[in-house]
Amino acid sequence: MGNKKEENVILVNQLDEEIGLMPKMEAHEKAVLHRAFSVFIMNKNGETMLQQRAQHKYHSPLLWTNTCCSHQRQGETSLEAGRRRLQEE
């Protein structure tokens, strides 16, 4: 087993202004407002690629949802984060 450090999410206020960082799981458990993004890939026919979340996910298991999603890292734009996440997928 590796010692993978848990990823932080960017905490924001109602105006999407950064107010701090928090470990992802803690932010989700406490329902703290944080930045996140969704990617939707569509073809020329207007069809959208969806994914089904894994059964073991801690929230929304087996839900059919966007093409992919994640959280921006500090200093990363939404486009950069989306490209990174698509490569990881």
C-alpha cells in the first residue's frame, strides 16, 4: 500500500472566492462549499457520453452522470483541471 496523500479541495464562499483548502473527504463529509467541475463530451449528433459511477463510491454509487468530474487544484484553471481529469480517466 502506498502513502498517497489525500487531495485537497479549494473552499469558496458564495461568490466563488477562495477561502482556504480542506481534504476532499472532510469537505464532502461536512458539506462545505468547494470548487468542482463537470465535463460533458458530446458528438456531432448531439449525443452525450455518460458514465456510471462505481458501486463502491461513497456518494451516488451507480448513478449515471457526466462524462467525468473532479476538483480543481490550487492554481489550476477549470480547463486545465478538465484536461487533466480526462487524461486520468
